[in-house]
Amino acid sequence: MPIPSDDRLIVALDVANALDGLRVAERLGDAVGFYKIGLGMLTGGGLALANELKHDHGKRIFLDMKFFDIGATVEAAVRGIAGFDLDFLTVHGDPQVVSAAKQGASGTDLKILAVTILTSNDRADLDANLIVPGDMAEIVAARAARAFEAGADGVIASPHEAAMIRALPQSAGRLIVTPGVRPMGSDVGDQKRIATPAAAIAAGADHIVVGRPVWQADDPARAAHAILSELP
């Protein structure tokens, strides 16, 4: 009898198209029960793959679209996504965007996760984008608090800010999902604010997102089990 997967691990299917994503999921089998499908696969059948993994294979799905637009457009887009009966959806963490997304998801189980600061960004990137000066972690925590107050079910934040966010009064009962997670010895890739899986969970994350260290491994299922074995 297969061992139930630990849904704290979300595997990012950052591959070219739905066929490649399905092959990865087939290789992982029962080792993984939760997948992230991002914007890069949208034109490669990403929604069809999300629907197939959810309804034909019993997987949980995190759709990482990072919606950002005027309220009416965000609400309409989220309402359309909610019809797929998926689990998580990302929007940018601006309060008006979060509020519109929650309206679009009303009456469904879709969880709206707010993006605070992308984990590929550092202070120099924020300066280049004319973002308010100050400590990165404090800005992330402030954005998280505002997103929670606007109704977000959770936030996306790097492992470096997870503990600070978890300490916020507004975070009670809310989710923290951390990309930028790399197992010991893995290539950092394009991430700048990273931590190990165990450190991310210990800091207060509910879910960790790992992509290439799993699906690029010679044995993806074994790689997933190795990550899960690190978790407290």
C-alpha cells in the first residue's frame, strides 16, 4: 500500500508544456500529492494539466498566475479559475488586488495567496523598481499584514521572512508558502533569498515549493522523499 504523500512539499512543474508536466507527475507517482503550475506553462496546456492532475489523479494544485490588474479584471479572472476547483491561486499582494480576488473566489474552496516580494528580488532590485526604501524583511512583513487584512488566505514569501510573518497577529490561521527552497547541496539557480526545506518549515512555513531539484533528478521520487525526510 503506498505511503500517503506529505502535502507540505509542493513540486513546481516548471517545464515547457503539459505533456512534459504529466511525465514528471507520472515518474513521481505517489511520492508527491501537490503540484504548482505557473504562468510559463499557461500557453502550453497548463490549465488542462491542472484539471487532469486534480480530477483524474487526485492531486492538489497550486496555480501560480500572480494576477495583477484592475479590480474588475482580477475578480473576473479569479472567478473563471475558481470554476476548475483547484486549491491555491496567487495574486500580487496589493490590498485592492487581494480584495478583488477574494470576491472572485467567493463561494468556492480556492485559497488566494498574496505575493509579497518575489524571491528572485533583492534590495537592489527594489531600488531599481522605485520601491520604498528600508529593510527587505520589514517590507515583506508589512505587505503580508496588509494582504491578510484585505482577506488573503495566505502569502508567498521567502524562507527568510517566514518567521517574521508568522509572528504577525494577522497571520493566525493563514498560510505561508515558501518558494526559494533548496535542499542541501542544490544549485541556487535564479533564487536569491533561499533556505533549506527544514529551515523553511521551522521558520513557520506551511508549504515549501521545490522544482528543479526534484524533477531534474535522475530519480525524482527519490529526490522528493529525500526532501521530505529533512522536514521536522
